Amino acid sequence: MPQGSLFFTVRSASSAFPVGNARVEVFTPAGESLGEAETSTATSGVSREFLIDAPARSLSLAPGEALPYSTVDARITAEGFYSFFIRGIQIFAGETSRLPVEMIPRGQSLDDVIEYDIGPHGLRSDVAPEREAPTGTERVLTGVFIPERITVHLGAPNSAASNVTVNFVDYIKNVASSEIYPTWPAASLRANILCQISLALNRIFTEWYPSRGYNFNITNSTAYDQYYVYGRNIYESIERIVDEIFNEYIRRPGRIDPYFAEYCNGSTVTCAGLSQWGTVSLAQEGLSPLEILQFYYGNVELASTDQIRSIPESYPGSPLRVGSSGQAVRTIQQQLNRIRVNYPAIPAITRVDGVFGAETRAAVLAFQRIFDLTADGVVGKSTWYRISYIYVAVKKLAELNSEGERPQYDDTSFPGILSFGDTGTAVQTLQFYLKTVAAFNPFLRDVAVDGRFGNSTQNAVRAFQEYYGLFVDGVVGENTWNRIIAVYLDVTEGGTITIRPYPGSPVRRGSSGEDVLYVQRLLNRVRPVFPTVPRVEEDSVFGTVTRNSVREFQRIFGLDTDGIVGRQTWTALGRVFGSVASDCLEDGSAVTGRVLRYGSSGADVLALQNSLNTVRRALAPLPRLVADGDFGRATENAVTVFQRLTGLAADGIAGRNTRTRIATFRRAVENGCLPTLTGRAEISAAAEPEAREAVVMPWERGAPGRESRSDWPEDCPWRDAEAWAKRDR
């Protein structure tokens, strides 16, 4: 049977940051598993490809009753984010598709799953369009530009549906994948995509919906606009074309406004404009995209614009390649080096000198592979603008997340009630937090940081309140403020915690304040790698949940499981957090070879056993193995324990993912990245060297009947001076 392929890009923060350790599972509509995959930051959040059976390609080249695609479902999970379950992902024979997943950080609930149902393809709809064309009396912008982002209402204009704000290029890719089949001839695809771009730009140019009091640019209703399906997969053939022509549009000669390109499928629905199915036969007859458009619209022409808001540089006019030089090359080098911070698979360019050499080409190639562009090492128009867009995205978010100093936004204390009409620094601070949170969640509203609490800020507050289950009034009282701050800290503090010295006294149940908050944040930040550590509320109060989380951390790393954060637990927690934050526990090159399970034997089993024994120096629950090259029950148990500790499927089978993860931890132990059980005393001494000199043994305290060491019971663990010095009290 023919097959199509599907892979996933799992990212957060408006597609700017890859999400590692995400698990992707694919199922048939009947629930049968088709396999699973994991992502890592080393692979820029990209999963492996799934090969999926699909109907014959010929079924998609002419209208008919038979479904020309198969469907699958998918579940995507990642620690610290809401899970996604997506139904009805459409797979075409011979077509590769990508499903972009923007993970949303968790709010208060720990159990919510965000579900999407893609539904039937738009070409199979029988909804007649009632799109209202502009008359010339609408508000009109002064020029045509490509917006960086577009706000889409997920329903008819007057419906109570949600809004999402997405990148314009990604919006067009989604619309095209939702409304036309990727198997069509290239000329047909281009003609249809040009219609979709023009219709969207016309809505923006005429300010069609804002001029009517709506807070969005376009709807996803085919009766009014065009079909956008949040969460659907994008086809590679469509993606390539959109990257080439996203800044082109249709217009009448002598006019500047984008043409309102009316269209319908031409099969179940007809209209006065372009027939989508009709473009297929015209392309098969040899007509070019412009000739197809002129067949339906008469005297039209193609125009383009380099005005793309928020992108710092426009395309220099000709491709950049090995041998090119000048300011444009320097710009690309600087931007790629900054993007590399968030996408480490891109190699560094050590000389930002404006000369396009081997290093620059290698970085361009890596970027193109990550973002699904033609990997030729040449910076053409589509690569130039994609680099610019990603650069703007990561740079903007980095500024929000304190890349550098952010003194004006350090105070998170409640400033008093803020509402419509207020102005000043407190409003500006509120807007900053709202803008940051919105960057990580497309269902929230972006807002300008201008210090004026107007309609835009009120709408942003309302959207936040609605999403997080607060009373929706557009007023920022103490409850709303505290929730905004909690979400802001949750999405921004992951990599910016500074390791602090031991405060001098234990932190335990009943404690409160900054030291408790520090412990809670570190516990939550090590969870992506050690998911058995329970998540805690970062509320600065050391309660039962925090104690249990500390106990699990102590169990994993061989400390006394008393739930008290003494000097040794404090220091070990900082060391482990440093290991997680430094990415030394991120998977490197995949370990290849056979799957090892109970009954296996040989040199690879022996290597696995030795690796587990090395990892055991850091992870206390792992049992010691006899390294004999035979995969028996003891080895199976050790693999299961490791899988459970690190969030893998605990089946006792050492497949590629498990073997790769074990190898990563082995390297971390051997390189000193991960603190080991044999180094606990040294950890404590390194943190506070003078503490060793201040040790007073219990028999030196002059307790009645306990004046000498021999007076203490034989089984007392503190008879040993080293054990007493290492006590976690």
C-alpha cells in the first residue's frame, strides 16, 4: 500500500524555542499504536518520521466520493506543558508532512489535555461562501506589507470562539494545507496559494474586521474568509511554495491594494471566482499560475512587497553563497549565531567578518534542515526571511526573558488594582508580564508596553482571565495579578536561576520565604530529567508536597530521605540543577544496534551493564549488576528502574532511546557533570570548607552518660566522624 510520512516539530514561545524530551505517540483512529518518538534540544525539537499507509495518489487528482487520504491521531506530552491530543491528521500517499506543535506551559491544573479535531479537509465541504468583498469605503492602510503575525478568530465573526495569533507565513501554510491537496500540480498549488495570500492581505489592508469593532484580522470560517485549522499538519510540497511566494499577491493593474480573490472548490460549491478543482485541469493543460489566475479573474497581475514588519533587514536582492561578502553576509552570520543559542544543532560561526565561507555555509545548511527549507547552503529569499523571522522571535523573547538586565521589571509585588484608564509604571510592568506570557501562549493577546491601560490591555487581561479560569472583568485585582506573575515566572525562570550558597540553617516543613521559593524552583526545574520528583507549587511555603518532593530527590541521589533541606541536600540540589541547565544530560548521538532484552547476551549487553554500574554512582536506586554479558532479571530490573527515574517507558527493554539515555548519563557521571554518591562529603566541603573544621562530635557535647564515643550504641550511624560531618541537618 502507498505511504506518506509525518514528523513533528515540538516548540514553545511562538515557535522560537525547541522542546526537548517531548514524547510523540501516533495511533490509528481505532487506537492502535503506530509507534512513538522522543525529541531533544539536540535535534531542535524535531521527531523522527512516521511512515503511514495512505490511499492511492490518483484519488486526490479529481473530485470523487472516495477519501484520498488516511488519518491518524497523535498524543504529544512534555514535562511542564499541557499535553496535546490531535485527531484526524491527514496523510497523502507520497507526501511528507510536518505537524508543528506549540506547547503551552501548564497553568494551575495538572491533568488537563488540550484536544484538537482537525476534521474533514476543506475541499470536501459543501458550505457556500458568503464572503463580503470590500466596497472602497472601508478604512484602508497607506501601503501593502506582510504582517509578522495575524490574529485569527476560530469561528464566524459573531461567535464566541477563541482568537489565536500566529506567524503570517505559517498561517498561509496552514490555510493551503487545509483547503487544497498537496498532490496537485505545482502551477495549481501556486495559483491557489496566491489567492489565499491576496484574500488575507486584503482583509488586513482594508482593516476589515477592526473597523467593525472586532479584535481580530480574519476568521477561519469558509463562509466569510478561509479555512485555518489550529493544530493541523503542514505538507512539505505546500511549505516549499509558500516560503518562495509568501510576499507576492494579486492586484489589478494601476491599483496598489491586494485583490479580493474570491474562490470555492468548484465541485460541491460553485462561485463567481476561481474554482480550486478547475485549477488542476488547467495546470495539467500547461497553464502557468498567472495564466490560471487570469482565466478566472481577467486582467490581474502579480505584485510583491519587501515591507515585512518587525523584520530588521530586507532581502538584499540576490542569493548569498560561498564567496559572497558584505554587510548582508555579516547580518546573516550575527543572526545565525544568536539563533544558535536556542537551536544548538546549528554550528557556531567563529568569525563574523562578512565573508561567506565554509562555517557560514555549514550554519545555513543546519538552519535549513531544522526549518524544513531546501538544504543547499545558499541564502535565497525564503531562507533569508526565515532566518530574519526566527532571529526576531528568539531575540524578542530573549529580551522579555531578561537576556541582559531587566531592573524595571524585577518587582512582582501587587501594585494595587489596575483598570481601564490607568497609566504609569505599574501599567507598563503589567503589560510587560502580559506580553511575555502571550509570547508562550497563542490563545492570549499580545499588548504594547506603553504604560496606558486602554482597550488593548483590557482585552489582554480578559483573555488571560478567561484562559486561566478567573473572573472575567478586565480589571487586575490581586488574584489576577498573582496568577499573571505565577505564569510569568513559570515560563521564564527555567534557565535563569542563580545558584545560591547554603543559607546557614535547614529549610524544612513550616519554613517560608525566599529560601523555600529557591528550593521549590530548583525541584521543578530538575523534573524534566527526573520526573519522579513531584511538582510543587512555587508559593514560598514549605508544606507536605514540597517535603515529599525533597524526599524523592534525596532518594534518587542517595541522601537521607528526611524531607529536610540541609547543607548537603541544598548543595546537591544546586549541582543537579546545574547539570540539567547546562544540557549535559541532553541526549547526544543515538546509540545504534539491536534492542536488548531479557535473554540477550554478548558484548553489547556487557557494555550496557558497565554503563548502568557507572550511572549507579549518581542514581542511588539503581542496583549493582554483575557485568557478565547476560541480560537476566537483575539487568532487566536495573533497566526498568533507570527508565522509571528518567521518564522513559518502564518496560525493562533497552531499545535505542533507553540505550542512548543511559549512555548520556554515563558520560555525565564520567565527566563530573552529575554529582555522585561517592562525592557527597566532598560536595558539602566544597560548598562550605570551614564547616568541616567546625564539626563537634556528639560525645564532645558532654551529654550525660555519653561522654565518650564508646558510650554511644554500636548501631548509631554518628559514631563515625565522617558520617556525622555529612549528616543532612
